[in-house]
Amino acid sequence: MMDDATLMMQDAAPASEGAAVAAAVSAIPPEELDRLTGDIVAALKTVYDPEIPCDIYELGLIYKIDIDDDRTVAIDMTLTAPGCPVAGEMPGWVQNAVSAVEGIGDVKVAMTFDPPWDPSRMSEEAKVALDWY
């Protein structure tokens, strides 16, 4: 939608830069969009795959975050593998974490495996934490 703020987490640009660009077409003031973006990312960083000692944001499991003008948040995410034992639970964990952000409306989490996750999506922080060198 043209009136939504869309943050593409797989892009190289920091989320705050994406928020600044998206704010040009959003009814949410840029400062508020920056705050929401930071708070959403912080909330996502509290969610961990129980088998991997790194949060889902740094692992690169979050593909997209859309913030609508009505403050509904839509998140596209994936898992490290389709057969992940917490596949049925993790979207709820993400929804609960982001729902706690002040100023957010409804939160919708969609699971996708296209494209499939691979280690290149991990941040440098995740690679260091997992000794992935």
C-alpha cells in the first residue's frame, strides 16, 4: 500500500533509514515511525529459537515488517528449517512480543519459506555469537 510504512529487514539499510524513507508516504509522523521501528526491533530481539542461542532478528528470520497508518503491524518471517519443532509456537511468540510495543495496534504474523532461510541472512552479531566463521 502506498500509505503504509514498509520496512524490509532483509535490506542492507538500517531500519531507521527505511522508516525515514517510508515516512514520506505514511500518516505516522517520522519521529513516531522511528520510535515504533526501534521498539519493534527491540521486541523481536527478545524472541529466541530455543535451540539456537541467538535472537530471531539477528538470525535473519524476519523478512518484512509493515506498519499501516492505523498502526497494524504485519510481519513476514521464516524459520531456519520448515520442520522446526517450535514452528507452531514461534509466530505467537513474535505476535506477543510486538503487541507489547506502546502505540501498536493489531499484529499479524505470516510464516513463509520463500525464499528459504540460509546462513547468509544472519547478521555479523549472530555469526559471532554462533561462532559461524
